[in-house]
Amino acid sequence: MLVPFLPNNAPFTEEQRQWLNGYFAGWVCGANGSATVPAFGGDGQVISGDGQAVGEPVLPEPEAPRYDRNNPFAARLLTNRPLNAKGSVKDVRHIEIDLSGSGLTYEVGDALGIIPQNCPALVGDLLEAFGWTGDEAVTLGDETLPLRDPLQHHRTITEPPKALLEAYAEQSGDGDLRAILENRDALNDFLWGRDVLDLALAYPDVRFEPQAFIDLLRPLAHRLYSISSSPKAHPGQVHLTVGAVRYEAHGRAKTGVCSTFLADRCLDETPLPVFVHHNNAFRLPTDPATPVIMVGPGTGIAPFRAFLEERKASGATGKNWLFFGDQHEATDYLYRDELEAFLSDGTLDRLDLAWSRDGAEKVYVQHRIREHAETLFAWLEDGGAFYVCGDASHMAKDVDAALFEVIRTASGLTEEAAADYLKQLKRAKRYLRDVY
Ligand SMILES: Cc1cc2nc3c(=O)[nH]c(=O)nc-3n(C[C@H](O)[C@H](O)[C@H](O)COP(=O)(O)OP(=O)(O)OC[C@H]3O[C@@H](n4cnc5c(N)ncnc54)[C@H](O)[C@@H]3O)c2cc1C
């Protein structure tokens, strides 16, 4: 394989580029395909086997930076478009991000890591609760920063860490809080929907030095989002499908850090630190003729929009079946136009929809799966791969149970044999899940 030594911005004519690429191709891959290292003279000249200079000086290009969670690429937001219609209780956004110049590549099935910023209004409220200005000097690693910076960019100020709760219990002498800390279930209940500001407001007499406070907080973590685009359909871009987390708890309106950073606070000029999180455990079948069954309600649609774009762009011949659902057809039918276009151009062979709040009965994707047991089992018997994405706590379990029932009823197998069939699907990587 030709190693691309020459980036497009190298100062060569096209003729020189082709000659040099051909030259490198000769000895980058040995006869047995093994890679050899190109030889450079001391001044960067390309040296032939007999030691003669054969070209203009060529310095090896510095390796493209490898972006990861510790060294993210500062990308740019291109699009932030609501996917729900007015009247929905949901707020899901279609996000498009520019990756050009990064050298970052991804495959459908991968996720994008995003390093968010905290909400500045929450930072302001926290500073006010402690009587700080935000200009107090604190150190983080070997940097000295004004307190406001780590609170906005580097520390988790939503869920309080145990160390902070312990400091509150100790300083306040609150026995109930001490007891909560010693019981895992009680602690989880206490933490549900509580943030650091709730503690500051509940214990106004507890005071910290700014540095001690920062040291008690956890680092601000990145969030992952399933990529909802195919690089074949959108070169240089990555798309996401992000549900904004908003709720009321303990008397205050609260927001999820990263989802609302993307939905509300990230502007097109805001640097958006990203990295690609490769997920080889969630890939399209290598054989493009394999039938694919996708179950992705809500934001679970994300990787399947990418799969459909990819199968269309690559001309994959296998059939595609999507189960999608949400609360209301009128307001929550994410990507309706695109899915209908996939149906009419033949990319999608089947689309089954489940609306949980449109009728007297709540209908979910697992109900639709059961309704089509015979056909679904026929697709599996035809070598089909079954994919699930979205909510891990309920949906994925309900879909798993529905799939088991489909196999058992449509095949006539015993429970044991149906369980074995399901196991074989997993073993053959034909039952894959991307759930969170
Ligand atoms: C592999 C992977 C892929 C993912 N793909 C997607 C995707 O495609 N789209 C997508 O939207 N998300 C996706 N997620 C989830 C995403 O990473 C974030 O977890 C999500 O956006 C919430 O992050 P946040 O920072 O906005 O919220 P956080 O600041 O992390 O807040 C979330 C927390 O708020 C609390 N909370 C939430 N609601 C309530 C409530 N009603 N009452 C009390 N407390 C509450 C809970 O403690 C919850 O854990 C994915 C996750 C993984 C691991």
C-alpha cells in the first residue's frame, strides 16, 4: 500500500508529486509487502540505493497530530438544527461539525468524543453562593488560573463527588449526610438531580478556600455521541443527533453539561474540542449483500442514519429494515424527510414506526418487532444482522426480550434452543448493540 508521504500542500508540481509517490511506492512496500523506512540524506535529499541523490531535498513530513481525548482537535460547529417540531417535550438537535484540516477519519459505527464547557450562568451562581469573584488565583497542574476558568472548563460542577460530600458532612456536622454517605442506595438517591450548587445553597455556613474547593472537584469528563453521518456522504464533516438534557430537580432548572453546550452555548466561532472514538464492535457487515435490521428509537437513530447513508453511497445490495419510534409522530419523527427519501429511493426496504403517546396504548419498537416475527426471523435466516442503539436501561432489554420471542415463536424452537440461536447470533457478531 502506498504510504501518503506527500500531503496535498507540499510545494511540488503534480508531475513531481507523482514521480515521488511512485518512487516511494517502490521501496515503502518491499516485494513481500513489508514496509521499509525511506532513506533521507543528512540535508533531507532523497538518496537512491547507490547513495546518489535522486531528487530535490524532501524533508519527511511531521506525522499528522494524533487527536485523542488528551489532545482533542478544535473543530467548528457548522449546524445546530432542532429535529422536533413545536409542542414536543423533547429537544433533539441535528449537529454538523467541520473536521477539515484535522486528518481525523471515522467509520460508520464510531462515536465522537466531545469535551464540553460548563454553563457560565451556573458558574456565576456558584461563585455568588460562595462570595467569590472568580478572579481568585488557583493552580491546576503547573498552571495558575483565575478560579472561573477551571470551574467553566476543567472541573465537574454538576454531580458532587463523594470527597466534597464528605467535606460538607464534616464541616456541617450533619449526621444525616454522614449516614447517607455510608449507604450506597441512599447516596444514589441523594445524588439524583443534585448538583454542587444545591449543596452550597443547602449549607451556606460551610466555606472553602478556592484552591481546596477546586481540589475536591472531579475533572470535567468528555461525552460520547454516536456518529450519525457517513464520511462518504459528508466528507470532512461529522454529524451527531443530540438529545438536550433539561429537567427540574430540588427546586431549580438543571441542564446536562455537554448536550446543552452543543444545543445552546456552542456558537460557530466557539472552538469545539473533539476526538474520534473508534468502535470496531459496531460495524456494518463486511459483505454488502447481508440484510441489516436496525432498531433505533429516539436518539438511537443516530448510527442508523450513518449506516443508511453508507449503504446507499457504497451501493450495498443487502436489504435494510429500520425500526424507529418516539413519543408523537407529529413532533418527534426525527429525520422524517430523509427516512422517507431512503424508502422511496429503495435504500430502506422496510420502515416500522412506533409512537408511544399517540394512542390509548403505548406502542414501542419492541411491539413492532413482535408484530413482524415471521418476516424478521426470515431475514435472520437469510444471514441478516440485527443492530440496536439507544437507551440501555429499558429499551435495549425490552428489544432483547422481543428478539428472543420472535426467534422462539417464528422458528418453533424450544426456549433453550432459541436462547442458543440468540447466543450464536451474538457470537457471529450478527447481534450488535450500541447502548448507553
Ligand atoms: C457510546 C455512547 C453513545 C452515545 N450516543 C448518544 C447520541 O447519539 N445522542 C445522545 O443524545 N446521547 C448519546 N449518548 C449519551 C451522551 O454521551 C451523554 O451522556 C448525554 O448527552 C448526557 O450528557 P450531558 O453532559 O448533557 O448530561 P450530564 O451533565 O452528564 O447529565 C446527565 C445526568 O443528569 C441527571 N439527570 C438527567 N435527567 C434527570 C432528571 N430528570 N432528574 C434528575 N436527574 C437527571 C442524571 O444523573 C444523568 O446521568 C451516548 C453515550 C455513549 C456512551
